[in-house]
Amino acid sequence: MAPKDPLLGSLKVCVLNLQSDGETVTDSNPHLASCCELLELVLRKGLQQPVLSLVHRDYWHCFEQLPHQDACGSLSALSLAVEQTRVCRKLLSAQGRGRYLLRLALSRKVLPQFFTHLLHTARLLEWYSPDLSILRNEEFVEPFMSLLLVLSHMDFKLDMENCSFLDESWLLPVCEIYEVVPCREVGLVLRYLSGRVFVLDLIPGSQADVDKFIGAGDILDEINGTSLRNSKSGHAGAVLSRFKGCPLSIRVIRWRAHDGTVYRPLIKFLRALRTENPTLQLGPAPSQETASRDQKPPPSQCLKEGRIVYIVQFLGKANIGMFGGKEVLQHAIPQVLQKNLPSKEVLLDLKETHLTCTDRNSKLELFEHHYPEISCVGRYAQPDYTAFAFCVADSPETPQSTGFCCVVLRASSIKECEDIVCRIATGFKHTEWFV
């Protein structure tokens, strides 16, 4: 039997999942980040570090050197992509540049050419271990190139401007454009932290306060095409002064991720901001909170055998395939909501080792899942942050599962939704030892 590499097997599954969607691949595709990460692992496998160098070698350095080392004369696509990556001011590390280059190659359908050039440039191929690297193994490199060819026939429509966090993560943040009419001042209170420009507050009565588009915890990424990445104190103010009296187009990175939870790479920064400013509020605008309080909602909790049980709406569930990671939630929740199924009032009982869901009227148990069966849980970022979901194996008790399904429910408030998600996540951590 021919030897197999687990990375290639995983990459093949990801490529088939991307292909099975049959549509243009965008950043919202749940399989994209996994595919990119696997490509990165292939490029790093067997990459040897130089003996006498303080610089950590990464795959970006290989591609960066290709235009200088490969004498074949047909490097125009590669040279243009490398140069575009090199001059991008939002990228500070070799890791970030390598990730940007891979996304660029996918968008331009030139990924196989990149690897072809690398494979016939002996001086760079020597950076890889012949015993460990997939690129220097004749039995592995052919199926790998076949997968790249399949990827090159797909349409990738990726937001290349959303790249400020590629240095830290393949997980992209929610990025939106704030269009500001000409005004004397926008009215943002800013804090510079590790080269990023955070919004701390809005000045009452200012344009930003009136628009209510941006909020505390969000990041200013770009103003009228000028990147604010790696900014020092006062830089954003200087850029705004330059465009005083002009329309502004501000690229904003949200502190909330696509699923409504905190965007993971920002957690340490937001903790630091809250340490400095204990009164910092990252929730919705105060007017929205006031309106919510005025509405006197129906009871959202009740007692059962001495435990608090949540009264929530069961919105439905859907099969989502063979992957149940957190990244699928932003794709799976809308899939359920689009069915427009009638909601059902249910009792969600979060016990110590498992959760149960019971129809409030008929008392019929709809499902029961032990926490280790749940692969992920999270909130939906639209429209009001009260919908949440978790993924669970369809038939966890059988070795041949049909895949994962996404169960979607709606809580009565943002806080209750957050509490439920946290309790389910905590329940999983407490029961890991029983797996």
C-alpha cells in the first residue's frame, strides 16, 4: 500500500468540501480557513532553519526569493504578487505576508504556478528536509499538485483589504466601511495599543455619536486608503486632520466576531483596555439598552428541581456536513434561519454533565446531549445578538456518523444569550475528562 500523509488527506477533504459548495468561495465559507491553514502546514513541514541566523525562516522567505533565484523567465504573476505582498503596510511579519500571498494566489488562480517554480528552484528546495517535507517526496508531491490544480479552477472572491490580523490568525474579523459626511470633527476618543487604534468612546453630540455606526472596542484600520496599522500615538488624528472637511471612508474592524462573541485575537487587548478603563462598555449603544429595559419581556427563566432553566425559542436544526468546528456557525445558522420554520418555546436545562431541551407545552423532550458531544457553540452576529447555536454529531453513538448538525435557538436578551453560550462552553471544559 502506498504511504499516506495525514496533511494531504485532510487537505483533500477540505478541497472537496470547497468544491461541493459549487459557488464562488468567499471569506464566509466555513472551509476556507482550514484549507489555508493546511496549505501553510504543508509549506512549513520540513522547512529547515539556517544555522547562523537570527531570523526565523518561514515559507514567505522562499517565495520572496523565487524571483531572484528562478531563471526560467516566466515569473511575472509570481513577481507581481510578491511585490504587492511586500509593500502592504498592514502586514508586519513573515507569517502575515505568507498568509496574504496564499490568499492572493487563490484569488488569482496561480497557486500551482507558485509551487511549480519552487519545485524547480533547487537552491530554495534545499531549505526543505528530504526526509520530512512533502515538497521533496516524489510520492506525495504529485497528489499535492493535483489538489492545487483543483483549487485553481475554483472562483475565490476574497477581501484582500481585510488582512490586518493575518500576522496573528487565519480567523478574519468583521470588517465594515464607515462613510462619514464632511464635518468639523468625527468625535472619537482613541487609545493606541500595540500599534492598533482602538475606539474608547464617542464624544456626545459629535458626528460619530449621531451616526451610531462605530462603538467602543472597535478598531480604526484605515482612513481614506491610509493604513493605521502599527500606528504611534497621534497618527490617526493627523490623518483625520489632513482630510478635514472632506468625506471620509473609514475601514472599521469590529470587536465582535461573525458569531457575535469577542473576536479571539482581540481578547488580550480588550482586557488591557478594561483594566485601564473599568467603566468601558463594549455592548450596544445606551439608547438601545434603555429601549430594551422599557419593554418588560416575558419571564425568561424558571426553576426545575431547584435549578434555573432557560425559556428559549427553538428555531430548528440542519445537517452541516462532516466538519463541526466553530468556523461553520456563521454559515450554518443562516442556513437554519432561511428555512423560516415556526419557532417552538422550549425549556433549556443546562445540567452538570449534559443539556436537555423540552417542549414547554407538551413536556416532550426534543433532545439531550452530553457536553463532550458538542463540537462548538457560539452566537449569531445578526440581527440582535440573541440567536445562538451549537454543533453536535448526528449519531455520536455510532462509529459511522452522518456528520454534524447545527441546532439554533434564540434567547430573550443579549445577556442571557451570552450566559447560555458561556455555560455550555464551561460545561464542555468540566466534562473533558469523561471523553
